[in-house]
Amino acid sequence: MDPVSMLVGAALLAVGVVTGRLGRRRATPPPAPPTPLCGCGHVLSQHDTETNTCYAELRRDTYDKRGRWSGHQWVPCTCRQYVGPRPIDEVFVPRLLPPTAD
């Protein structure tokens, strides 16, 4: 091989190494998995599986007769049914436990 081809190849290799070193991405931690939420903002564990109602409580502001803020009051969530994503085992296999009384 002639020396010019060797120099061109070495120069291309050097440019590739420098570009790779300068342009590489920093390792970032993987994002946390998203939490499946219902439309009311609560997770599946706060919904009753038999009646599909939400048993969480919400903090609401309360006001007196003159319209002044008087504190907080805890009221039950008005969600009627969990509408978020279902676990995959509930989609394909019905629940077996607890057994139904016949």
C-alpha cells in the first residue's frame, strides 16, 4: 500500500474516534414506570373490586357564611367506577379467590 492511502485511513480513523468521544451520550437512569391512575386520580388499590367504587377521601376547602375560608373537610371520593388500565391477569383470567358461596 502506498503511504498516502495509509495516512488518509489513519486520519479517517482519528476523526471517527474523536467524534465518538465528544458526541457520546451520557448514561441516564431509566424513567420510573408510570403509575396507573383512575380518572379521579386514585390508584386501583383504592377502588373496591366488587362494587367498583372508590373509598378514598378528598380534602376540600370549607367556607363560612360570609365566604371566608374556614379550613379543610375530608369528603368521600365521588368516583363510581375505576376506569384506568386493568392488570393483565384480570383481562384474561377471572378471579378465582375468594370462592363464591353457592
